[in-house]
Amino acid sequence: MATALCPGSFDPVTLGHLDIIERTARHFDDVIVAVIRNPQKSQSLFTLEERQEMLGEVTAHLTNIRIEFFKGLLVDFARDNGAAAIVKGLRAISDFDYELQMAQMNQRLSGIDTFFISTSPQHSFLSSSLVREVAKYGGDVSSMVPPLVAKRLTERYGEPKDRA
Ligand code: PNS
């Protein structure tokens, strides 16, 4: 049984994340979506519980997924959960330097390999931080996030056309 980790902040989960999670679930027996409890990011939009609820709902069609929180080193969480691999999406060359550095550090620390999946082109510009910013200022992000997340953003900020 090979278990993979898909780590991140998921504040909120986007269609880009979901694409990577779905494709990871096709290649591994089990996938843990590992949501970081990050004390540095005090500007989070959604609470950990809200993020977990959204992730749970939007991955409900997948049978080999569970959503967990972690803090501290990702590789410690990976080892504690018997994960064989970390899986990340690569959007553009700009992601590469930092992702490679993290992958190499994680490999050195634990022997756990990181596998990169190329982001689908239609999602290559997407990030949670941009989604948060666009939604906050009234932009329509409904084509970039699952419908539930779009609903939660509307509850937070109002209908896109009414936002300002
Ligand atoms: O969605 P994000 O915020 O880009 O996710 C980044 C994350 C959580 C994957 C990364 O910050 C991480 O793995 N943090 C855990 C702490 C850790 O292990 N740091 C050493 C990395 S080499």
C-alpha cells in the first residue's frame, strides 16, 4: 500500500489543487491531503476547520483520500503516517527553484521522495492567495474554485458584482 501526501495551506482549495489531488489519487493507494497548521500565516481567510470541511466535500467522490492537519516538519508527518511520497503540482518555472530546494531538503532529512505533477494549463496561473485577493475586491473567481468554495467566498464577500 503506497501512501502519498499532498501538502499545502489550501486557503482555500482551488480547482488547481483539486486537479493535483485527483491525479495523485489515481497513482497511489491512499492520499493524505495534509493541511498545515501555520502559526505564521495569521492572515488566513478560512479557519482550519472550514478548510477541512471544504476539502472533504470537494474530494467526496474520491474513495482513497483523507484530510489531516499537521504542524512541524512535513517529513515527520510523512514518516508518522507511513507515506512513501510527497506530491506537488508545478505550475511554472517560477515554482521550480523553491520546490526543488524543498524536495531535496525533504529527501535529505527523510529519504522520502517528492513527485511533481505538471499543473493542467488551464490552472497554471491559479493560487489561493490570488483567489483570496480577487474575491476580496469583487472579482468573479467562480471558474477557478469548486462551487462550494465559490459559495463560501460569496458568503464572506457578497456576490461578485456587488463587491467593491
Ligand atoms: O500551500 P503552501 O502554503 O504553498 O504549502 C507549503 C507547505 C505547507 C507544503 C510547506 O510550507 C511545508 O511543507 N511546510 C512544512 C514545514 C517543513 O517541513 N519545512 C521544511 C520544508 S523543506
